[in-house]
Amino acid sequence: MHIVENRLESLSFAQLPGQWEAVERERDRLRLLLEVSESIASHHDVAELLHDLARRLPRIVPFDVINIVLHDPVRNSMRLHALVAPEFNKTRPGLEFSMDDTTSKFV
């Protein structure tokens, strides 16, 4: 990341009317995407990763919920493993959905 930051700082742009702000926004967006990539690569716990992404991602894309739902072949169901959601959301990790009740059965 330091190499990218050094390269970003060394770039020089001619002052173009109205375009400097767009260049700065794009630079900031790319820097944040790099941080997100590093976060994904460095976390070994899914719940910690989701909480870290929930902290970083709103600066790139708005969202209400981040979750991971995985297929449980033994029970033939989809199980919610991790969730980051507003406090008023009543859904909790461990919730299971029958394959017949989800669109996942088509995937």
C-alpha cells in the first residue's frame, strides 16, 4: 500500500477546471478499495472481517446489511453464519432457511 500511496502522491496534474475534485475523489476511492482488499486478505475470522468491512464500505457503497449464508448439505438448508445489520434487525447468526424457501436452490 505504501508503494501505491507514494505513487499517488508523486503524480502531478495540471489544474483543469472542475476536474481536480473528480481526480481526488477517484484517488480516495481507489485507496479505500485497496484498504478493503487488504482487510479481506488479513482477516481469518469471518465475523471480524464483516465488521471491518461494515466500517469501511459505506464510504464506497451504501448498504443496510452484510451477511454470509452457506449451504449445509447434511440438513439441505441455508445457514446464516455472519451478519452485520442495524440494531433493530432481529435476524441472528445460526438462523436456517429450508432450501425450498430460498432462491438459492436455483443456483
